[in-house]
Amino acid sequence: MTTSETPKTPKAPPKSARRRAREFALQGLYQWRLKANDAAAIEAHLPDLEGYNKADRDFCIALIRGVIAREEELAAHISPCLDRDFAELSPVEACILLIGSFELQQSPETPYRVIINEAIELAKAFGGSEGHKYVNGVLDKLAAKLRAPEVEARRASK
């Protein structure tokens, strides 16, 4: 086989501005959770990160501010769907679940399956080896509570 005949590895599709925003929001919220950085400090640091200019900055900031402002409420919604205390979750999984919960509540225009899939992708990229399965299970349960009509309509259409 010559070099010109070598099969090429397919390129991953480019990330959407919203996916990038979720990734940067996750990084910012991770700092917040571990170092108690406030939203202003996180927001000031984000523009220095490589690729931030390709993210949906308004969406990223909305996620960070929304999660920080509603942390207790979001954690209260998530906790009944967990098999342990919220405080025992890894910081990455906790932040991903907070983002997912926030989006399920505050972004009704985004289909719940999109929110869950985005959270799974974050967990695959930044979490532990099995974290994406846990995130999927928790957000599925949460979506059934927060978006019951949408979840039921999807199940009925299958």
C-alpha cells in the first residue's frame, strides 16, 4: 500500500459554539467548585483560554451565572436521582449535572435529549471512565420529572 492509498482517519466534526460554551462553562464551574472562585473571577479568566473566541460566550456566561445563582435549588432537584449524597460526587460529574439540570429547567427550547447528550459528551471528555453512564442515568430521571410531557411524547412516538 502506498502512502496515497493509506486510509485516512476521519476528522471529528467541528464543535458547535454551544458545545464549546458548555465545555468552558464546565471548566469555570470546576474552578468555582474547587477554589471557590466567584463568577466575576471565572468570567475574567475565560477569554484567556484557547478557543474561547469560538464559543457562544453569552450562553457560557449564562450557564456559569445561572448554575452559581441556583446551586442549592439545582442540587435539590438532582439529589433524589442520585445513589449517594450530592457532596460525594466527583467535582466534574457534579458540575455536569448542575449544568444539565439548569438547562433542563431554563432552556425549554432545547430538547431534553440534546441536553442529556451534551452532558454525556462532557462527561466522556472530562470525567471518569464510567462517568458518562452515571450522568446519563441521573439526567434521564431528572428529565422525566422536569420535562414530563416532552419525555412522554417522545416515548409515545417510538
